[in-house]
Amino acid sequence: SPPLLSLSLSPPPLSLSLLSLSHSNPGWSPVVKLGVIDCSAKQSYSTCTDYGVHGYPTMRFFQPGGDPKSATDNYHGSREVEDVQEAIINRLQSWEGPFAAKWPHFQPLEGDHLLAIPGKDWTPAALIFEDQDSFVGRKLMLDLLDLRELQVYRVLPSNVSDRVLYNYQL
């Protein structure tokens, strides 16, 4: 299947900083596939033409199950690694479909759902208390995705009742 996130990068210094994204986040690989094509290389001309890449750098998101040649979801934001990570997470949250069932549940837990952790199977859980706009918990969910023996959940302080605080002795 095509990569979820495809990058066409040039010049090399920019390529290297964004390539670190794939090496610094190996836990993301079940959900995020990173492809890099140097469109300035002669052997890449036809691929870049087929995908409509006319400028460098081009960053394009491909939704799983979609036709990669008709993808027009280009990313025009900052090329800083942290900003690209946040853009990837925002894309993952916005896409729906059967493929999304394998992705982390990024929405924060609310109220009594917190009391159901750990579940009947007693899977260890990490509760990340953070603000709504924080990406720390969502990044951690992706970082630890391949650890099936640990569930990671986001919790907003505003969603925590006194009953939950008492139950978890917080």
C-alpha cells in the first residue's frame, strides 16, 4: 500500500532534517509510512511526474485505501520535525474508515470512562493528563503503539471528577 505520508524533498539539508522523522519515531510505523523521493534525481522524474510533483519540497499525505495518483492533500506548513509530527497526528485524527480501527484512540477519556481502566483484562495503562491542544499524549500513543501490553490514554484535567481523583488516589 502507498505510504500514508510521502515526501519529495530537495535540497539535501532539508531532506536530512525531515528524514530524521522516520528514524526518531519507529513506533509510528504501523500507522505512518514515510516515503522519500528526490525529484531532482533523473531516475525519479517519471514518478514525480506521475504524482504531479512540480516543486520542491513537496509533502503529500495519502489516505489509506485511496488512489495515490489522485491525492491532492499537500502539506504547506512548517518543515520543522515537531510541526510535521503534529500535522501527521491532525491528519490521522481527521481520517475515518476501517483502517482507522488500528490507530490509537486520540480523543481524551471523559468522566466515568476513566473508572473502567484497567479493563477486565487488566492491561497496564498510562494516563497522560494534558491540555486539549497538547500533542504529548498523542505522540506518546504513536511512540508506544507496538507495545500491545500497555494502553496509553489522554485525560483532560477538566474531565476528571472528584470520584475519579479518589479512585486513583490523585
